[in-house]
Amino acid sequence: MSNEVNYGSIIKNGIFGENPVFRLALSLCPAVAVTSGVKNGFLMGVAVFFVMIMVNATVSLLRKFINPKVRIPSYMFIIATWVTVTDLVMAAYARDVYKQMGLYIMLIVAFAIVLSRAEMFASKNKLLPAIVDGAAMGMGFLLALVLLGIFRELLGKGSLWGYQILGSKPLLIMILPTGGFFAMGLMMGWLNWIDRKFFGGTGGGGGAH
Amino acid sequence: MKDMIRITVSLVAIFIAAGLIMGVTYKYTSPVRFIAEKKEKEEALKAMAPDATDPIKPAGNWISSHGKPYEYYLATSSGKPVAYISSTAGKGYSSYIAMLVSLDTDLKIKDVKILHHGETPGLGDQVEDVSFIGQFKGKNLSQIELTKDATKTEKIIAISGATISSRAVTNGVKDAVQTLVDKYGAGIKTAAQGVAK
């Protein structure tokens, strides 16, 4: 915990280096469930983005107060609170979005990525770096969902964001849950390949954490 | 011992604070949500009978063949009935498909609208396409029957690859039409035929 925090590296880490879906392989279940379309993936990503910022900020502010022996229940309760608040506010003021996403919002409570960032980053860092980390990780999650959504919707439905583009359905299996796992595996593989080939990295994808 | 108290106090404090935050949010958002939900329901009903000038009123409840209660409504224009509306649902492949059905005064289907469902994207969700759901318009009770024969346009033609979802919608609509015909159909000839069948 040095006084100088490199925000650039936190952001890069959240979006590329430790991308929640493609690198940490966390929260894969919702990533498969909601990415049958770009729109759903995007909306879910936005909700997670806000929840992660709020949770990281709260955990960071309370890090001296939370007793280490009961930190997990405390984090879970903080997460549940912000998810409930998000749910209530969306239900009242964003009806159209809520009708599409209502089922999924409450699931954010159990997202491994939110808890893992609270435990691994926010509880050890000051407020501002914690907020930046939440935003970066949330953005990484959002981008991963949108990427998966584009891939699956285009192949499965021939459309993007609900608008027909191809006029046919090349690979219907892509929008079924099975296709979600195919899409995820392929994307992970491609990103690792790109990383190794062009950036000299070692690749990743679960196991590291 | 001291540690135990400290842990308890820290947890309780967090829980109380979180409870307060959630409570205050609920207090301010729930009226907005309630009004929005009521308005949406009214708008959905209004869309089922656009020619009704009076507010659409609930007329009673009925129990469907799968044992769930649904409401039916009477739409009037200056006191005269113009449409009978009922909420209904059919048990699909992976969800209940919730719908609204409206009948005109000849007891023919005016409109069918799917409110929400959880069917397989790409297969079951095709029941929402106009090419399927539009088939119900103008049909009477005896014509609401699912067929796989694409030449029988007087009946409801099932979507290939989504037979279970097609059947769910057809059964749900049939339940609702049967109910409305039973309630309002007395004395009308087409209805008598429908009930006999």
C-alpha cells in the first residue's frame, strides 16, 4: 500500500490484464445467461458497473471499521444493500430497462467478481483507488458482455441490438446456453492467442486467482 | 470476550445502517413504482380495446385449467359494451406465457397480446412474431385449435421448432375465450356453437 497509486495501470488491469470474464473467469454464469443479445449484455454491464463502484467505495470507507473476522458477511451485506437500492431505483425510474433486466438485477448479489474485488482490492486501498478499480473492473465486465453479446447475437439471430443485419440465422445454437459456453471459450482462446502472439504475455483464464 | 462484543457491534452497526439505506430508498421509490405499474396495466388494457371511451373495469375472476386465477374486464363506450378482455397464461416450454385476450361483441378475437414469457430465445420466442400471434385475430372459439398443417389457415398454424410454445399460447387463449364466452355469450348464436363444442 504505497502512497503513489498508478491509476492507469488499475484501469488497464481491470479492462485487459485481469478482465473479470476472460481473464479471471469469474461470474461466468451471468455472462452466459444475459449475453444472448447485445442489449441485455450492455444493460447488465451498466448495472454491475454501478454496483461495483458503490460497493468498492463503501468497503474502502469502512475498511478500518469492519472486523476482519466477519468481513465476508459484512461485504455481502454491503453488496446486497447496493443491489437492492439499484433494483428499487430502476423499478421506479427506469421501467423499460427494468422490465428486461428485473430478473437479473438481484443476481448481482451473488456475483463472484463484486465480492472478489471488495476482498482483494477495496479492503486494502483508499477511497479513490477503490472507486477507480470498481469502475475499471465494471467496465471490463461490461465490455466482455458486449463482446460476447455481439458475437452471439450476430451468429445466432443475425441481428445486433435487436436490428436485423444479416437477414438469416447462421448458427442458432449461439443464442442457446450451450452456445454461450462455446462463445466464451473461443473468445478466451482468441484473447490469449493475441496476448501471446503480439504482446508477449503468457495468457490467462482462470486458475491464476 | 471483548473481541466477540466488538465483532457483534461492528456487524450490527453495518446491518442497521444498510437497513436504513434500503428503507429510505423503498419509501421514496415505491409510490413512483406503484403509479408506474398501475399506469402500465391501464395502458395495456386500453390498447386491447382502443374504441372504449369509459375506463376499463375489472368484472371478475376465473380459474384456469392449470389452476391459477386470472382477471377479466369489461370495456364499455358510454355504457355499452365494446369489448371483453381477459388476462390469461399458457404453460410453455420453460415458462408461463402471460397474455391479454380481447373479444369483440360478436365473441370473435379482437386482439391477443403477449405480456411476458421466458421461452427459448430464437425458438419459443417466435410466438411473439406477428406471423403467429396475428393468426388469432377474428377467430371464434371453435377455430382456436393448433394444427401443423400449413394449409389450414382457418385454424392456428404452429411454429415448426416451437410446437410447445405455440400450444401454450393457443391453450391460454382458448381458456380465456371459453371463459368470456361462458360469461357474456348467452343468447348469441356463434357463442352457443362454441360452447356446444
